[in-house]
Amino acid sequence: MKVSVRHTLDCTPETYWKKVFFDRAYNEALFLRDMQFPSYEVLELREGPDRVERRVRVTPPQKAPELIRKLVSGTISYEEVGTWTAADGVYRFHTITSMMTDKISITGSIRAEPSGPDKMVRVVEMDVRVDILLVGGKVEKFLAEELVANWNASERFTNRWLAERKL
């Protein structure tokens, strides 16, 4: 299932990549406090002038419908592994789920497009695939809706963060 979201943010693409997206304090505030994820942890961050590689482990709120809870036992988490390259200004990522890693695939990209003075449009495109007999489509739909809701929440939070810090 293809998912795409677009958000206008009150900063330039350069500010977004250099002072927001990879900033540890921003991500901890977004995930742990604002979206109330039980955990967010940076496992690896390698920054160079033309490339940033990041690996994070995230535990989202466990609010899956009963159908999904029956499929899994325990806490569901995932790792996001991604790379941003200066050449095209795109962050590409894939996730590794804590369970059913061979059945669930989420890949995507994030672009920051200039949109006037001190504004940009963040374009997030994702492909959500769940290969579970009989219920894969329902799980895909749930995951896609959660991803869109999280990105929408991050738009509001990010614009507040930018205004408070005058970035």
C-alpha cells in the first residue's frame, strides 16, 4: 500500500536537515513527550558533509486492534535504518520490525522542497507491505493509518519546535 503525506514547515530545507530532523533533543521531545511513545533510542548516527546515516529503535504506543494483537505477543517495536544524501537531499529508509520481519516491510523517502521564504514542503512517501494470509490487507491499512497520523502529529509539533527556538 502506497502512502504519501505533504506538510508545510516553517523553515528552509537546510534548517530542517541540519537543525531538526537528525537533532536528538527534537526527536526525543517529539517521540517521547509529544507522541508519548514508550521508547525512542538512537542506535547509530554517522554524520558527514554529504551523507548522514542513522539507525533508531522505536516502540510506538501499543494500540493495535484486537486482530493484530492476536497475531503477536509482547511489545512491538521497530528499527528505522536510513540514509540522507546531500546530492539529492533525500532521506531513504526501511524498517525492521521486532517480530514477523519477513512478513512486514515499510520503506520510504523524505524530501524537503523549498516553498517560499523560510518555508518548505516535507514530502513523505512510504510503501507498506504485509504478507500475512487473510489479514495482511487489514494490517497494512492499520499501519498506513498510524503512519499518516504520526506524520500529521509531527507537522504540528515541528512547527511549534521551530517557532519556540526561532529556527
